[in-house]
Amino acid sequence: MSLPFDGFEISGEPLDIRALAASLTDRTAGALASFEGWVRDHNDGRQVDGLDYEIFAPLALAEGAAILDEARQKYKVNAIRAIHRHGMLAIGDCAVWVGVVSAHRDEAFRACRYVIDEVKHRLPIWKKEHYRDGTAEWVNCQHPGTGQEDHAHGDGHSHGHDPAPAFAESDFYARQIRLPEVGEAGQVKLKAARVLIVGAGGLGSPAGLMLAAAGVGTIGIAEFDTLEASNLHRQVLYAAADVGQPKVEMAAKRLKALNPFIDVKIHAAKADAANLPGLFGQYDLVLDCTDNFTTKYLLADAAVLYGVPVVQASIHRFEGQLLTIDPASDGGCLRCLWPAPPPEGLIGNCAEVGVLGVTPGLFGTLQASEALKIILGLPGILNRHLLIMDALSLETRRIARRRDADCPLCGANPTIHALAKPETAAFELDAAALSPQALARYRIVDLREADERSEHPLPQAFHAPFSRFDAANPAFDASRPVLLVCAAGRRSQSAAQQLRAQGWNDVFSLIGGAKSLAHLFHQAAE
């Protein structure tokens, strides 16, 4: 019995479909799957008379053979044959044919789909469309599903012009599965992984997109804020039409739209000592994408206390830092580097000091890369180093980390055994507890910089930017109680502490910043 024909070809002659199928006859096989791509009479609303295919044969033959070899390695097939036309084709001609024989139909179907997708994507093939109006145009052959129509059609195949093209989940990850370090086994690991992203802003946006695209099976998003216009230049999960909407809902919608094969869970709450134990119990890995030291230390502590790794990034202007806190590593925790967080207001966040959108974009992507390395067991995890990068010069430094025996959290004799619950100082006021009448007794001092004040303006406030604040010689007096306000409550807290140390007993800080106070001005105006 002769063996079936096997290989990749280019032909200038019309294809004989019956003869091609017969060439793959194999009585030891149980399945033959084939694909036929035909020339149709229209494209993108224009009537077509025919197609002229041009192929760079030496490269196409070599790449075609490589594609068939890959399919043989990936699937249990007996033989594969693929042939592509070149030259002028008429309406109804078969432009490409792929046939696969295998012992089982599933392997034959999958191998056939793999070959045609790779052929359409990788081979150096161009086509000239000849239109009925007498014009002609060279176009690239596009992979189905990229948003461009292709003239080669076959039954059951998805097309770019379909409103919602159907495709197998394996097709979504085809390029990364090809990596030996990933493979199908690695994709299974990604599918089983559960990752929590705390903060869906400048860091969380790119991190979420990259993890969703990679196929992380369960992604949780913990976020409590609503989207503001000033977020859009760096928080790439969102659109202008989303302003005013809860970020967590918009983020989940965007990730599901990107990858319908994953599960996205919503946690519409601010991460704190009360809810973190429950959240950490639901996930294998946490990404700290927050922008304040209080929450960063809370998440870093939770990593050690609950045994869940945390990938943490921090940015300041054009510089960023990245590290992984892994309780199983000897690289130590955040407190091994810095035992306590810096005073509130000492280091400004994005709203206070500004940020170029690409900086959090870069570090959020690096967080996703770190997470994928952890899930896949790849080398180079930053569990023993701190990475520092300057986005302007692209200079990087790796600082070695080791567990500190005197660390209050993970040292030989730890003194921290539970997450610290937030305590409101006696000089901190909650806007929710203030009425317009109560507010009227305070001299309101706006500590924000000039370029911050247009967002949530406080027209009745005295402006004294924090950058020029001097507790020994403030720009305002104590003739009446003082309420300090900034963007989020951190600089005002720091200033209030300094003033009280100078003997100012009637000075207070507003929790939550100017945003929480704006509604009271509106009520007073009414």
C-alpha cells in the first residue's frame, strides 16, 4: 500500500479537490479533515472579477514546510498536505486547500485549523483584487479575525466581517503556546491561576489587560473609585464616555471584551484590614497597583501574614520600583527594606506631583510580566531583588534583598501578627459628618498646587500650596479653626501634624481631600 502524499506546495494550475483528497487516502486513519478557500465575487462592498496572487516562493515553501512540521508535532496526525495557488484566479476557483488525516477527528480538525491559520498569517503572499469597475488594488492577505475580509472562505471558519467571530480558545493563545517555556501545559497553568489586582488605575490598567490577554483564568479587581477625566491619559482600560462611572465595573467589562474565555470578579471596595483576609483567601497571587503607602504596607503585610505573593510597583514622576514579596523566599518583605512607611504627604502621588502616562504603563506591564513568570515557574522573579528604573534614561538598578532578622514582620521575633486597622486621628474630620453650617466656622486652607485646583475647585478656600508650606511660619493665622484640605487627605494630615507640634490645637485635616468637600460648597451655595 502506498503512503499518502505529505507536504506543502505552490501551484499555478487549478486545484483538483477530489484528487487532492484521494492523495491522502490512508486506511489506518479514521478521519480526514480538509479546508477549501474559494475566490468570491465581492469584498468590502465592492464587486470583484478575480484575484491575482503573488508569492515569494523560496520563503513560502520553507515557511509552509515549517508550519506542517509544527502541526505534526502538536497533533497526532498521519499526514498533512497543503497547497496554495498563485497567478490569476477566477470567481469560484479554489485558492488554498489543506487536508489532514488522523486516527481521530478532533486531532484532524485542530491540525487543519492550525495549518490554514498559520499559512494565512505567516506566508509572504499578496493578492491584487480586480474590481468590476476596471480598477485593481494590491492588498495583503489578512489572517481571519483581524478585522479584514479575506476571499478564501470555508465552512465553519470565522471571518473578519462577522460581528462576533467564533474561534477556539486555543486560537486565542496560539502564539504564546508556541513558546517552549509556555506550551499547552503552561496555558493550563494560566487558566487555573487566580490573580487579584488591587487598584484599577495607571498600574492596574496595563497589568489587567496583559493578564487577560495571556489567559489568566480568574482575575479579581478591587477598586472603589469612579473615573475622572484626569485619569484617562494613563488609565488605558477606560474610554472618555466612562467618566463618572465606577472604575471596577468598567474595568471588568473591558477585560471580558478582550478575552471572553476568562472570569473577572468585581470587588467594589477599598482594600483594608477588614476585607483583605477574605480577598487573599480567594487568590493565588496579588498585584499591588495602589498609589499610597498606607495601602502598600497593608498589602505587603498581608503577603507575609497570609502566605500569598504580592507583586508591588511604585512610581514617582519618571521613576519606578518593582519587587515581589514572596513569603516562601529568603528575599524578605517590604519592611526589611523600610521598616515603616514614610510620613503622609512626604512623597506625592500622581495627582500631586504629576506623571507621564507611559511610566505607570511600563511598570504595570512589568507587574503582569512578573505575575506570568510566577504562574509559569519561569526564572528571573524579583523575589530577592528590588528593580529601580528611570523611564527617561532607561537606566536600571537591581538591589539585592535579604530577609532582615530584626524585621518586625518576617524576622526572627516578629511583633506584627495582624493587619493594622486604620485609626482616625483626633484632628481628622470626615466630610460626611460636616454640614454647611458646621463648615462655616472653619478657615479652609487648600494645600493643593495651582495646577490641581481646577479639579474639584474650592472657591471659598485660602490657597497655600504644600510645596511652600512651613509649619513654623504658615501663610495663614489661627484666628479661627483651620481645616486643611489637599487632593486625598495625605498632605493635609502631614501639615496638621506639623502645626499641632508647633502648638496649633485648633487645626484639622479633611479625610478624603477636596473631592469629598465639594458637595458641601454646592449645598451652601443653594
